Amino acid sequence: MAGYFFIYYSSGWRPGMELISSGPIYLKATTMCLAGIIATQIGNVFACRTERESVFKIGFLNNRSVLLGIAAELVIINIIVYFPLFQKIFNTFSLDPVDWAFLLAFPPIIFLAEEGRKYLIRLTQKKT
């Protein structure tokens, strides 16, 4: 949802103003929300490969299925976002490079939050 409001905010909306519920800004905001879900899925798939062990210990790039899944997600979202036929089918709007840059913050946030949770579990287990 941060991506959704990022689009509105960067288009001049401020808290307290009414949100536009149709048109290019609305389509871009909902597209950003969809792309944000995919971005967080990428961080989540890396983080959730183990229940307690750090991903730094097992490695990032040793599961080809995960890497193929991420590549497939990225190809599909780009098709949905940039090809006019799919834009009409899915009611999406093209995203700018600055929008993608904003979304790049989400995978590390999800990943580091989960790594922190696993670290706390390991600390707790050591004490018992």
C-alpha cells in the first residue's frame, strides 16, 4: 500500500484530500500496489527458505527453482505493466524508473525483518 500512496503523493495528493478513484493516477497507483506485492514476495521467498537458520549461512543463489520463480514473476509483471493488450486486460499503467526504485526498498525490509526474527529465536534457544 505504500506504493499506492507513493503514486498519489507524487502526483500532488496530500493527506486529507480526496483520492481519485479513476483515471491514470488511480491505474498507476493500483499497478504500483500489485508490483509492490511481487517485490515483497521476492524478499519473502529468500527469507523463508529456513525456519531458524540465517539465509546468509545457507546461501542465496543455490536454489534454481527460487531463482526461476523470481525471474518468471519479474517477466510476468513487466508484461502486465508495459504491454498495451495486458494493460487493458488487467487495468494497469506503465511505471516509471523512480517507481521501481521505490519498490526496491521492499524486498530488503521483508528479508531483514525475517532474519531479525530468526536471530531472536536462535538467541532464545541458546538461553534455554
